[in-house]
Amino acid sequence: MERDRPCSDLLSARKRARTEGHFYSGTRKEEDDDDDDGGDDNDDDDDNDDHVEKINVSFTTSFDYIIDGMHEEILAALTLSLGSLVVGYSTSYTSPALVSMQSNETEMTFEVTKQMGMWIGSIMPLSALFGGIAGGPFIEYFGRRNTILGTAVPFIVAWVLIGLAQNIPMILIGRSICGFCVGITSLSLPVYLGETIQPEVRGSLGLLPTAFGNTGILMCFIAGMYLNWRYLALFGSTLPIPFLVLMFAIPETPRWYISKGKTKRARKSLQWLRGKNVDITEELTTIEELHVESERDIQDGLSELLKPNHVKPILISLGLMFFQQMSGINAVIFYTVQIFKDAGSTVDENISTIIVGIVNFLSTFIAAAVIDKLGRKMLLYISGVSMVITLLSLGSYFYVKTGDTDVSNIGWIPLISLIVYVIGFSLGFGPIPWLMMGEILPARIRGTAASIATAFNWTCTFVVTKTYEDFKELIGAYGTFWFFGIICAIGLIFVNVCVPETRGRSLEEIEKRFAGPVRRMSAVANMKPTPMAV
């Protein structure tokens, strides 16, 4: 007689398999001796111990491990990742679109000046700042799923508004709506995934939104080769449609239902996520118990912010966010085509942009493969050094070019520099600030502090994208890239002096270092970073 093992037993087996360096991708079987001994009560203890477990300890692929009985979780992660794809497309739109807007090839009834082009590029992160602030109350009041679902239609409206724009205000309004939705999704996607995905696969499935976000960036770059800014926007309006449809297929998170006292709905949601044959009683009980403690922490959250043992992790998180954005990554993503065009590279600017997009996409998987092997600080060192070298090289190229020197024989430098720059960013300063935000912020202040860090990140994004063209006018393209390079060098010092290594440490150990042995309650702990290069 075969019966399903409780979820806790299955996860324990998976944990053991992973501890031994293997992937759990096998079968499980529990034999009931009642069929053989007529149901002797004296054998009950033996029955409970007589589990026949078959675990294929192979080094095949982690994919086998992921898909073993987790189809619903995969569906949920893929659905949310489609939202991340829309975010990636939104962040990179201005790179090909501004070139099209400012060229003579596109028939336009209005003129887009360089200053107005900066506003078109920077209004999105500015609106995302407010979206991130609003997203916190939204996910608590309306729920995680409903908040995410609520961004799909505004995304469509925003892209249609841009595509049919007859003046600049229509474009700015469309970009503002896009940015507001981007801010909401950047906050709510990690929360939903953190509350639904099992810890054993959180790393693998948590990578999907990042990969899809970079796919959105790549799609925009490729489409920008063939479509002008209007059709590029109208194409963007189709991307949220599958996201909108599939969001109706996944449930609200069990944790949110518990927070609203809806236990029956929480059980139904958790049962769907874990599979109909899995005993979820223990996991549901744990969620309920943790919610009670979490409520107490939330009530104390604001007063906890300024405690000395909480200030340091907050400042570290803010520092990482600052150096992430002041590395100039969004100036590169937003203005990639223009950078190659200004460089006069021997490689076509559109082809170069697509190559950078492909590298950005592939670097996601490189980061996932090494982030838990080399450690956070080592990757930040590699990332920082790579960006310093490439930014200084790129600045030097523009400096030589301004002297009317023939640079045709070194026209490959901009492409190679940006390729190495994007790889370096994707290995360290791209994902790690978001990852460490989930590791070092104390449980009692996690929600509030994470909102502050997210808002600060989008503020820095706005400053960089809005002032990029002004910086170029003031100190030249070479001075701008040298400035970003110097910031990255200072970031290396910050990492060496202030940032702790968290690899191999439990969340409790990390928190004890800052605030004592407080039990962590975060729903987004250990999440991989979400979309995109922002």
C-alpha cells in the first residue's frame, strides 16, 4: 500500500540530498506493513520508520530537481516572470526609441530635443520611485496577486498611449504610467515568490524573473532595429497580455490570506502550490505561527529603525544600492544605441546594442552558477574591478576621439568595453545588492527598511538617467565615464571596509552579527534579484 509522504518529510529528503551535493530527482515510496501483518498495533512504530526512499543521487541537472512535483510553483514563477519581461522591456525602451524620435527618418508632428529626450528617459525611474512607495500598502491591502494583476492593464494603456502619441506630454504620461507599474512590480514580484516558493528551489526559480527581465531588454533592442518608436511601443502593448491571462490561473499567497484571517483560502492556495497529494498541515501551521510573531515585529518596526544595531545594516544596504546605480548601468541601458553612435565605432550601433543585450541575458546564468561558490564579497571585487577598468578604457577612447585622432583601428574598444562592463555588473553589483538586502536587514524592520532601500535605488536611477546628457555636455563623454569609473573604485573600498561576507551563514547568524539572535520573518529572504539591470 503506497501513500504520500508529508511535505516536511519530502523536503527533509531534498535537503539531505542537496547537503550531500546531489539533486533530488527520484521517487519516494512508503510501505505500510499493515498489508503484511494484518495490522498488528505493536508494529506501528516500525511502520512509521519503514520508509523506503529511493533518491537518484546524480549530477545530471538541477532542472530534474526543480520539476519533481513542483509544476504549480513553476507555473507561478513563469507567470510572474512574464511580468518581469514587461519590466525589462520598459526599462530599455528609450535606448532605441530616442534615436528614432530624434532622427529625420521618422515623420513626427513634434520635435524631441536632447533635453526633452532626457526627460523621456528619466521619467520612468522617477515614476517607479513612487510606484515602489505605493506598492507596499497595495500588496498589504489588495494582496500580492491582485496588486501584480492590477499592473497589466495600465501597462497596456501606457504603451498604446506612447504609440499613438501626438505630442510630448502624451509620451511623458505613458512613460510615467509605465514607471509607476514598474515600481510596483519590482517590489511585489519578489514578495509573491518569497511567500510561495519552497526554500529548496528558491534560488533556481528565483532566477527566472531576472532571466525574463533581461530577455525583455534583449527583445527591445532587437525590435528597435526594425521598428520606429511608435511601433516599438505598440509591440510593447502586446507583452502584458499573456501575463494578464496567466495571472488568473495562480492563487493569492497563503501568507497574505493568513494575515487577513482567511485560513480556508490559505489552505486551498497552499495545496494548489504544493500539489494535491501533499500534506500541507505542518507547513500551514508554521505559517500561522510565524504570522503571530511577524505581527508583533511589524508593530515595533518604525521604532526599531533608528536603533544603533539596525542602522549599520540599513546603511550597508543603501550603500550597495548607491554604488549599483552610480556605476552608470542605467545610463548604459537607457542610452546604449546613442553611446555606440557617439563613439563612431566600426561595429554598427544596433548590432552592438543587441550583442550587449545578449551578454546581459547570458550573464544572469553565470551569476547564478557562481554566486554561492565564490562568495558575495569576491564577486563584488571582481565586478568592481571589471567595471573600473572598462569605464576608464571607454572614457579614454572618447578622450582620444575628441582630439580628432583617427580611431578606426581601435573602433572595437566601445563594444568590448561595454561587454566586459555588463558581465562585471551582472556578476556582482547587479544582483548582490538585492540579495544582501534580503540577508542583512533585521527582521523587525525588514519591510520598512526594504522599502527605503528600494525607493533610494530608484531615486539614484532617476538622477543618473536625468543627468547623463548634462554630464556629457559639462565634462564630455570621456569625463562622464571616468566619473562612473571613480565611483566604482570608491565602491570597492566600501565593500572592503563595510560589507560583511554572508556566504555559508544562516540568516540567523547574519542577523545575530547586527542585532542579536532574532528569528527572521522575511518572506523575501534569500531571493535572487528581479528583473533587469536596475
